[in-house]
Amino acid sequence: MKNEDHHDIPGTYVLDGEHSRKGYHLNMFCMSLNNAENREDLRAGEVTYLSKFPMTDEQRQAVLSRDWLGMLRLGGNIYYIFKLAIFDGLNMQQLGALMSGTDMTEEEFKKMMMNGGRRIDGNRSKSESHNG
Amino acid sequence: MAKIIAGLGTSHIPAIGAAIDHEKTQEAYWKPVFEGIQPVRQWIEELKPDVCIIVYNDHASAFSLEAISTFVIGVAPEFLPADEGYGPRKVPAIKGNSKMAWHIAESLIKDEFDMTIVNEMPVDHGLTVPLSLMYDKPGAWPCEVIPLCVNVIQYPQPTANRCYNLGKSIRRAVESYPEPIRVAIVGTGGLSHQLQGERAGLINSEFDENWLDHLVTKPEELKNVSHIEYLREAGSEGIEMIMWFVMRGALDDRVKQVYRFTHCPVSNTNYGLLALENGS
């Protein structure tokens, strides 16, 4: 019997209702970066700009320290937090490496992709990855 | 009478748009991708659809968590490219077909698909990259576009079965439109990819190839695959693949596979392309 709980998928932060509720203001801060004027304001002073959004202190700290996994754990969604990554001039491979939870470099991440990507075997469920 | 003449499935990876915009298509990394899509460009050139219904998802560009619609239809006469954080893509404005889009919206709602009807929205890479894949860099897009946007970001997404049935309803809507318009329907997104978390970079080519086989010949067997199965096997962003079911549902039960191409990797994704026509 397969586990039908999406929390069982390792290294994956599914934007369900609970996650969305937790991350709403963090994600909406990221959303604001679609606007060029807002990007300039953030560049002028991050702490001041962040104060406009009622995030938790933990979320604010994760943004300021660019703790990408932290942002995901605190309710962030990749399509939203990627806007902050774009703001920093990062691409998806750099961000992928930074989120891997290891000291993987961008080059190593790119090499993994060129070799067919991260393997599904051993990455299907938390029980499997703990055993593997 | 309007008619659906073709179905196309394609990933909508933003890096493909960037490669076209910045003239990188002949570089070693990109050359096999653009060679691989060439037959579809020729096919589209010969088919010359008047209208493309493009089924895509918005990536926090026009819509946000502020209001989450499961199915959106764009009824405007024009849609402009969105600023996704880099400034808008320098591609032509997208011409809609407001009259036909309203007809489809009304028909879908009467058929119990309760659409969100949108008059003003920018469109992001989810819609513009498929256009670039099909038409390269024209001065103006050679077809009108009816955007059909699906929530694939907030869980739970619509089921693949719901998307499949929406496709069937779209076909009824198109075929009840009195003008002789030739319509192509484009399902976009996927194939397997995961952009987020410690599992970022996940690709599952075996799942994708098997999925494509079934989508073409046995969609009825594939349509009940669960969300969790897509999230687990195709990656958290691979669930975009459900949008190809809208395209598939709008076609005959039996279709002719005109062309199929996959290439791994394009950016962090297993790229997929599928061209279908009605009949066997």
C-alpha cells in the first residue's frame, strides 16, 4: 500500500492549505517584486522594505539571510521565492544547489542535470530515503 | 462551425524563451532542443490555426495567493507579457479573440465548468514560451490566442480527470461556435521536474515516457492517476502535466501521433513535445 500523504515525499514542500496559510505574507512579499519600483525599494533598504509585510521574525530573518530552505519550511513556495532569487541574480541551477541541503555547488548541480537529473530511486518516500 | 484541428503538448520552460530572445538557439546546449522542435514548427506552419487555446499556468505573475482560481479563461482582445522580475519579455502583444472566448466561457459554465472570467491579465512564460516554440520570433503572432489558465501551484490542484473533462467541454464549446474558425489546443507544462527543496533537480524519464504513451493511446487509463503520484513520481512542479489532459480531452478518443520529442535536461526539466491530430 502506497503512502497517500504528500508529507511523505522527501525534500518537498507542498503548498497545501496549512503551508499557504503560514507563508501568505512571505509569499506576497516575494510577489511584490514583480514591480520594478518595489525592486528598487528593496535594493534601497531590505529591513525597511520588509517592514511593510506582516511576516514573522523567523520569516524576515530567513529572507535577510537568504536561507532558501528556511523560506520553504516557513511557508514559502518556489514560484514566489524564486522572485527573490531573480532579484539576487540567481538562476534555477544556483538555487537548486543552494536548496540541496548539502554543500553542492552550481557546477555539481548542473552536472547532475546533464547526467539525467536527480534520480527518483531512493527519493520517493521518507521511509525509503531513510532506509537508503 | 469552428473546429479543433490539432492538439499540441509542450513544456513551457522559461529558459527556452530566454534562449530564443537572446539568440542562443545554435549553442551546443540548445541546438538539439531546437532541432527537435523543428518538425512541429513546420506542422504548425502548414496547419495555420486561426486560434490557439493555450492551457497554461500562471507563475505568480497575473495571479497570486490573494485570490486562487482553479480554471481561468481570458476574454480580452489583447494580453501583454508579464514582468516576472526581469522586466517583461520583448515579444509581441498577444491578440485574443474576445467574442469566441466569451462564447466558450458561457458554454463551459452552462456545461457546469464554473470558470473565472478575466478581462485584464498579463501573461507570463507559461503562455509566451509555447508561442515562441511554435512560431519563433515573428513581428506579430500569426494566431489569436485564448488563454486558459489552470491552478497547479496551490494544492489541491484540479484532478487530471477534471482537466480531461474540461477538454471535452471545450470541444463542445468550440464546435457550437458558428464561425468557421480552425482551432489548435495547446497543453503546456511538465514533464517531470522539481524546482524546490532538497529533492530539486528530480527527473523521472521512465515515468514521463510511459505517461506519454498512455496519454496518446489510453488516456482513460491514465486520467485517474492521483495528485500524490504526480508529486512523488514527476516532482512537485511536474504536476503541471495535468494540463495536457485538457488538450487531450478536446481531441477524439483515437488520435494520430504526428510527432513526439523529449530531451533531458532543459534547465531543470525533462522537456516534452507531442503533436496530435484527430483520427487514427
